[in-house]
Amino acid sequence: MQLSIVIPLLNEEESLKELHDWIVSVMQSNHFSYEILFVDDGSTDGSWNIISKLSELNSHVKGIRFLKNFGKSQALHAGFKAAKGDVVITMDADLQDNPEEIPELYQLIKSKEYDLISGWKKKRYDSLIFKNLPSKLFNWAAKRTYGVKLHDFNCGLKAYDSSVVKNIEVYGEMHRYIPVLAKNAGFNKIGEKVVKHQAEKIWQDQIWNGTFHQRFLGFDYHLVRFPFWQKTHAFVRCLRGFNVYNRFWFRPLFRNR
């Protein structure tokens, strides 16, 4: 099988049918052998019912269901374990990732030039204050701290050689750091591709968004178990240098340390 498309989701009933049809159109026009893995992370709406119906209509569709919300990292980990394709694509279910990017991402991995390609949403349609600026600051700090030269760590649209996803463990809030996990596992051919950012059609404040400091740090402090612990400390010290964040978010986190 050429492609596994892993889609973690939480309460996305309004977008799933459109996303499915869009992906199928791209797969058929490029004659890919493929599977679509929807990982339902404890949705409380009708998402699972839609996934079930899609799987009945299309044998390429498979579903994994969590009975409660475990988080995006755990959803991705389950999808990675189940994936059978030579190349694994991850994308979000909210229609902000464009399936038309998949053929080029696939070719970049199959050329053996890269182990992992991360999407870079260079032009974004997000809120400037609540998403854009914090994201830029986070990416700058992460790039300097971990030495992985990417502009958009948090982009959900990524492509992996299957050997990468079978040799990393994604847990906690570490879905934001998968390129770092891959690098630590010995996969050094990591690149990026500018991808289109679709304006979000369906807005909802999902649990995955978390609090601002969780999105910014990318992990809860007590969950970090990495050998690059000292780098993590340096990362946080770097972020604390910005007075606005130190005053409103970081000081309460570290008052007992």
C-alpha cells in the first residue's frame, strides 16, 4: 500500500464527509493505493456515526475509536500503529489542511531524500493575536532549542516514511514535537514544504486547543521524560524572558520550583 492518511479528530461531524470526498478525489486522480484512518478521540457529537457510514461505503476507510478523550498525541500514536502504507500522511479534520498537497508530499518521501516532511503554512488565516503571533514565537524558540530547522512545528499536515512512525512513541502533548522525536530516533533527513492554509470553515473551541500555556510549551512539565531535559529547561528559560508571558503564564507554573 502506498499511502496511509491518519486523521485524528474530536467533534468534527460537520467536516468529515467533505474531507473524505476531497481525499478520495485526490487518491483516485493520482491512482494511489491508500487507506484513510480516522481516529476519533472521544467525540461527543455524531463523528463516529459518520465514520462508520463512510467505512461501509468505502472499504479504504477505517476507524479507531477512543471511548474518552485522551488527546491528540495518543490519537496519532494509535493511527501510527495501525498504518500500513509505505508513506504516512497526517492531517487535521477541520478542513484547514489541503489534500491536494498529498501527491507532492508523497513524492518527496519516496524519493528517499527525506524521512519526514513538515508542512509550513507560510500564509495563515488564523487570528493574529491568539494563534499567529504565539505560533511564530513558539516556532522560533523551538527551532533554536532543538536544532530542527522548521518554521511550523505545529502544522498538522506532515508526511513520514513508515519507518519513522514505527520507531517513535508520541505521548503527552508531544504531537507538537514529532520532528524532534524523529531526530532523536536517528532520522535526520527532515525538511519542510510550504502548504496552503485553508480558512477554517467550522470554528469550535475544542479540548485539544487547551490553555494558552499548554499550546505554547507543547507539553506539561511533569510529563517530560526526554534525554534532552536540559534543552527543555533552556527552552523554557528562553520563553520566560518575554515579560508578558512570564507575568501572566509562566510565573504560576514555576512558583514551586
